[in-house]
Amino acid sequence: MKKKVLSVLLIGTMTASVLAGCGNDSGEAANAGENANATADVADATGTTEAGGDTAEAATGNPVTLKTVSMFGGTDPNKEAYEAINAEVMEQYSYITIEDNSQTSDEEWKAAVNADFSVGNEPDVIQFFTDATADSIIATDKLVSIEEIRAEYPEYAADTLDSALAAAANTDGVQRAVPTTGYWEGLFCNKDLFDQYGLELPTDWESLETAITTFKENDIIPIACSLNNVPHYWIEFLMLYSAGEEEYTSIPETAPEGWIKGLEMFKTLRDMGAFPMDTDSVDDAYTGQLFRDKKAAMQLDGSWYAGNIEDTENTVVIAFPGVPEQKAEPNSLVGGISSGFYITRKAWEDPDKRDAAVKFVMAHTCQAGVQRYWEATGAVSQAAVEVTPVEGATPFAESIAAYTSSASAIVAPTDSRIGDAYKTLVSEIVKVSTGSMTAEDAINEALALVQ
């Protein structure tokens, strides 16, 4: 249903420099063109041999070959950054040899990973999925938790946002993977239209209501949305903010109060004139064009839509403004971080490989490493660290960086929990918005299909 992949549309300038430092100072940025002392910087990025140790001492050790696997193969835009960081680690730590076997993450590759874990042929470090796809290898108990690693290496994943680590937790709730980037959904706004009518960008329900009313009065469509074709972004945010994270992420047997209240907002918004007059018959491509043509002021969409934006000087992305009496924290973000770097128990139980594996993962997931992955995917994905806007970044790119870095929570969309039953809910939104079907009945119809 949703495109749960990272955007590969280049909005920022791709970083060509090597890894910048991000050791104990997690606020140090990795800016393009600043890395003249590249080799020395890797020591800062990859940490120390022992927690609290001296970085200079980390350049020596017993020879070790680290076997690594990632999904950054084929034509993945992250491939270049991944391979460059690997080379830098080996250059700085001459005793470490990386034998990498990265491939495209197709079904054949997933099956091969599962087979390797089942027969004891797992790598030392693997970048893999964190959702239910990983359940079979989690069951082998061959992946080390972040908590266990931090007991010996307190700075492990120090730059990673708490919200990103939580989003990358496995289905059993344990945090094992350190992520780099993911996807997000947010409110795209034509800021020039807001400026034209003297409106502030909406930050709460009251200011959103004011914007809708003002735009409607001036023959500007407030919200570009096809209720017939793609209403699901609004389903997610309305339910999340009305229900709060705990209820929103539940899999109930019958319609919860917060879900009902959230979907009832469709009728409220429709009655206010928030959507196009033909919202029941047009498709998502049409409404997207309305927004880009400045005939609509706002559009709720995902990171994959960013590449369609032509006016990057006057378009911004902001957090969902909220709903009356909301239960979700402000700046809660619907999105996902569904992959990350794991250290296997095979490496952890070997003292030399343990340290090398920690250095490897920290090089890829520290602020400087993630900055490079973020830029490689166009500076529009959900970064797992606080990123620094690229030099010369447009207001659009800067707004995305600010939005994603300030997320108070990153919550996966409903279809990731109830599967195909979600399609039934989507199909009933027009009826809910017109009042011909209650929100409660629409939700219960969908939940009845959950296996």
C-alpha cells in the first residue's frame, strides 16, 4: 500500500568526502568538504578499543578478519557510502580486514541469510531488517542486544536518537540493531500561500482550522487529498493523535475510542471544506498536482513524495499540527526505521572480533556516518541521528531535517499491524466523511478481517 522504501531522489549534494569524526562529541557535524584529515578522523568515528580508552591506542591490535553483510548492494544509493566507510576503517585500523558480502535484499537473499544463521554460518556483523522479517534469526539467539554491548562500550550508538532506537526495536521489544535511515510521513505546505494570506504555518488544531477557513474563503483548496484513492496518510495521523501511541499501535478486537474519534475527524474536515470538491472521484496523482500547482495549500504525504517537489524554495515539511484533545505527543511522526546493524554473538564472544565489530558499527552509525547515508539518499529520509543540513540546502531540505530530527516518537503505520484488513478501512473513508457510515462500523468491519 504505502511505499515503505527510502527516497533515492537527490535533493542535497551527495557527500564525496570520507568519514568525519564523531566519537564522544556526538554533536560534531559531517559537512561536505571539511574532511582534509580523513584518515585521522576515522579514529574518532569508530571509537576506542576500550570504553573510555585513548583513541591513538585503538590503531593497533591483533590481526582480525571481520565478515560483514549488508543490504547496500546492487544499485542501492547507499552502496558508495558503505564501501567508502569500510575502506576507511581498514585504512585506519590496518589490523582489521573486512570481508564483505553485501547484496540486494530480495527474497532469495533473505532466505540465504536465514539459512546461514540456522547452520552456524552467520557473519560477524549484519545489516538486516528489524521487523517481523528478522523474527526467524532473532529466534536463533545469535544477535547481541544494545544493552549488553553498552555494558562494555557505553558510547555504542551514542549518537543515535532514542526515538530511532525504539523504532528499530525487534518485534519482541528488544533493541539489537543500530539504524541509519528510514522513511517518514509529514505535512507538506506551500509556505508562499501561507505568507500571501498572512497565515502562520499550523502548529496545532486551532491554527490548522484557521488556515483551512482562510484558504477556503480565498478559493484555495486547503488540503490536497483524494478520499477515494489515497486517504491513508490522514487515517494514520488522525488516529495516532486522537488515540495516543499506545492505543494507536494496539491490535484491538473492536473499535477503540481513540480510533473512532480520529476517523470522525474526516467528517469534520469535509464539512469545513478542507478537501477538493471532487475528492471522492479524483486520484492521488491529480491532487498531488493541485498542490504543486499552488492550487492547494497543504498535502499530507511521505518522504517518497519529496522528489516531486519543484519549488524547493517555498515548500516546507512540518509536523502534523494535531487534533482537539489529542493524546499523542506533539511532533509524533508516522514512519519507520526497519533496518539496522547487528553484532552477532559469534563476533561478540571473540575478544578481537568484538572490538573490531564495535568499531565497524560505530563507523557506520555515528553522526558522521549517518550524515553520509542521509545525503546519499537525497537528504530527505528519516535520519537516525541529528543531521546537519548540507551546504546550500534549500528551505525544503532544511525543513525536512528539522522535522525528522525533532520527532518525539516514530510510529509505524497501521497496515504494518493489521495487514490487508487495512484496505477495507481505506475503502470506507468516503462513507465515513459523508456520514453515511459511522467510524465505529468502518473500523469494526476492518478488524473483523484481522487474522
